[in-house]
Amino acid sequence: MFSETAIRELEETKARYPDRKAALLPALYIAQKEFGWLGAEAYEEISATLGIPKAAVRGVGTFYSMLKHKPMGRNLIRICTNVSCMILGAEKVVDFLRRKFGLEDGSTTSDSRFSLVIMECIGACAIGPAMLVNDDLYGNLTEKTIEEILSQYS
Ligand code: FES
């Protein structure tokens, strides 16, 4: 069940758009903030609130890699391994995360501190290899800098 705060946010979002479908993506973010990820309950609640078929809600929700489709750790690391970042050393960064934290694509550390998702491009090609930790962008990653960066997240 959505909290009263989330219901209020959903209603405000719904009122902001003349077409309910336009409110779908913001609604999915509200649900993700509420539940931590998007599952059957979130899709049903959004479907009922916006009056959009559940299959359509789920279709949009599962399309975007920026949305979480299963429970994740407290901090989500998203690393780009597309061409620019790959040329600049993304594979070394991914290998470091595997060795240091036991992280594989889609996995979570046993203490739920980090989850890792490998992505195609996060729009930071000029500062590759690049990653997002939650909503914070970092670039020019090396083993040393990534260790310093991740030490800031508990
Ligand atoms: S290729 Fe890595 S951010 Fe674009």
C-alpha cells in the first residue's frame, strides 16, 4: 500500500498532466521511492490510481534500466561499459568491483551495502570510465578513485 505521502504525490502528479499516460513515468519514480523497487504491488497501485491497464504500466516500468525491477542494496552502482568507457578502462573497474566486493552485474553484496548494474551509456562518455552511485555521477575512474568514492557510502 502506498503511504499517504505517496498517494498525495501521485494525485498531484496525475493532476499536472492532461493525459494520464504522461504521468506514468513520474508515477513509477514515486512508487520506486516508496517501495525501493517496482514489483507487482507497485504496478497494481499505479494502474488503479492512473486508470491505465496493469500490463501497460508494467510494460513501461520494465523498459527503463533506470528503474529497479528487484530489491536492491542501499546503494546502487551503475557502471557504463559501452564503447567510450570500455576503451578508457571500464572492464578494469568492473573487474575491481568483482574482486573487492564480489559484485557481478545484477548482484548485491551480502551486507546489502551495494548493488551493481552494468549499463550501456549514462551520458558521461567524455569522462569515462563513468558510474553513478545512486544519483551521484563519477568519472575518470581508477581502482584507487573508485575505492575512495565507495568508502563514502555506507
Ligand atoms: S559510453 Fe560510457 S557514459 Fe557513454
